[in-house]
Amino acid sequence: MRRASLVPGSPVGPAPPPPGFPWELAERCILPVIFAHAAAAILSVLISLFGLPFTTLRMFLWIAPAVLAALFFFHNLKVNAAGKAVLVTGCESRIGFALARQLDELGFTVFAGFEDTGTERSSDCTTTSALKEQSSGRVHILQLDVSSEEQIQKVKEYVQDNLPRGASGIWAVVNLGVWACFGEAEWLPFAAVKRCAEVNLLGAIRLTQIFLPQLRRTKGRVVNVVSALGSIPTPMRSPYCACAAAIRAFSDCLRLEMRRWGVDVVVVTPGESLSGSFLTEERLVDQARSMWAWLGDAAKGEIGQDYFEMKVRSLRPYVEIQQPEPELYSVLRALTDGVSRTFPLPRYQPVPPQERLKTFVAEYFPRSFYEIIYG
């Protein structure tokens, strides 16, 4: 019997796309290979003192396979999901919904946070009732708006009262809740900018704070989804880019602070096409209307309605229904690895090669060079 797709809205039982080149694993191999070469050079010199004909290359060919074999072994180790609980926010999105189902299939107890558990959207299957029908009894549906302190405290109490038997706390917190405002900085109502910061930055930080005592006890992990737009300056999305850059910096700092407690902090960086996973046609139209209404008459005359509408239309490729299915699966794999691997990578970047190159140029090359290439 074929099971339904983990990604809502997909055909029943599709074959997941084959995994692409494991860039993260390749990056993890760089330092061990360098150290293997250094060890080979040192050992070959020491052995040559005894008159034995061992070259550096020969020694390296002995050491490197052993080092890489040990690396691959530890890289592929996974935790036992039984008795471990995971809190996932933003389950109203396609990737949040799919992650909750995937973790449930792996045997985790899942606390799935929806911004509004009373909303049923006829346009897709990312609803609380669909998740209940397609999952086991280990999935708990919660209402969780990460910008609400009251709801965060209620979720904390519920999680404490419903942990698996024998669990001392939650194993992982996955911050997937996203809300973004689109438009040039001059057009955006400040209330929309504030909401963007409350959900994407402040809410994620506050939720993490609340659950850190439990994560210390379980030596678990925090998994933050940080858009690639945090590294790539992009017009029409300045508040969201700023929040993405801030949450990535927060994650890097938190990783250093939590190292002594054995708590991992994982950053998953999807590409630009998935950075609009929260954007629907209805939301795009609503935001455009509110921006135009908020602008003063003088600004409307200077900007012009034709230019305004052209910029709004440029955002249509980021509407949720147009997301590439292979990239959804790639992000789902990265999030699952971040939760289930014994030794997760600090950063996963499930993006196409061209976006990986673009991000690399943005992060490591002078800004003037980036603007010449991509500006």
C-alpha cells in the first residue's frame, strides 16, 4: 500500500528525488583530510629517522581512508527516537507540516505548533485535521503564535505535562515559524515591520529561552531555519533579510554558549525559492493593498501605481504553490538530519548549486564584487 506524500499537496506516493551532492559532508571532510596529511608528513619524517622508506604520500594513503571511514561512521549515527519529544513551530506551512509527519514516522513524540488551530484552508492540506488523520497518537496539536508570551507559556506547561514516559525534557526545538512583509522600506507600515521582527526574531529567541533548561537536561538541540536572504541583500524584503541575518547571528552565539552543556544548535538555510513558503496569493494581495493604502498621496504620486504594481508582481515566483518539490524534500532531509543525527552539522544549506555559489560570493567576497556579479 502506498502512503501519502509527506509534503502536502503532492500526488499520492511520489518517489522522493535522489539526494544531490553532499556538500555539507564534503565540508566536514576538509579539516580531517588536512590533519591526516599533516600527520602523514610528521610520521613519515619520524619513520625515515629509522631508515624506513615511507613517503608522505604513502603514509597519507594509509591514514586518510581510516580517518574518513571513522568520519562517515560517526556522521551517519542516529539517535533512538523512542522517548524523545520534538517541538515544531510553523506547522501551518508545507515544510512544517511535512516535518511533523516525518518525525512522527521516525518514532518521535511531536508537539506541532500551529499559529491558528481553528483555521481550515481549503487551498491545501496543511491543516490540523489533516495532520491528525495522517499521523499517529504521538502527535500533539498545539496553538502557538510565537509572538504571544501567553501562548508560549501554555505550550511550555503542556509539553512538561505530556512528555514521553521517562523523558527529562524536550529533545529538540525546531523554529519554523515565519512571517514576512514584502515591499520597499518606504512602503511598509511599521506595524508590519514590527510583526516580522516579533515572529522571525524575537519569538524564536523567546521560545528558545523558555525551553533551554529542558534542552540542557536532555543534551538536545535547537534547529533554526534561517533563510539564505540573511546573507543575500534583496530589495523588497529588507525587514525579512534583517531578521534572517539576526537569527543566524543569534544561533552562532547560542552554539558557543551551549557547547559546555552538550546542546547542539543547528542552522538550516533554504534557498530563495523556499523563503516564500509562508507567502500565499491571498497574503500577497492583502499586503499590497495595505501598503498602497498606507502610502500618502504625495508618495503615491511620486512612486506611481504602475511601478508599484510591477514590483508586487515580481514577488509572484515566491508564492507557496510554485515551490519546487525537490527543494522541499531537500529542506525536509536537512531538518530531519538536524533532529535525528547523533552528531549534526552546525549548518545545512539545502540549495541548488547556483544559489550555493551566490551565497558563497555574498559571504566571503567583497560586497563590490558581489554587486558586480549579481547586482
